[in-house]
Amino acid sequence: MEYEWDARKARTNLRDHRIDFADAVIVFEDDAAITVVDESSEEERFVTMGADQIGRVLVVVYT
């Protein structure tokens, strides 16, 4: 699967959270990942929690 993201947001995320978006998308390959709809947003938004390739549990919020 291909993913795309805003380069500025990716740099900010790396600076603030020390997680590269290229690493974060690995959670979508985690068979144990959990995805829920974010009801607090006016736009369609999802939250997925899963593990990356080195075992860190990450929470990814996306539209």
C-alpha cells in the first residue's frame, strides 16, 4: 500500500515525537492493531494503535 503525507507535518512530527512517518505507517501492517473512528472531529478521521517494526506501540491519527 502507498501512503502520502505533508512534508512539513512529517518534519514537525519527527522533531516533536521523534517518530518518522515512514516508520509510523508500519502500524497498519500489525495484525493486532486497533482502529477506531475519531468522533471528536468534524472531518472523517481515524486513530490506529499498533506496533512498529521495533516493537514500539504507536498511535497514528489520519484522515
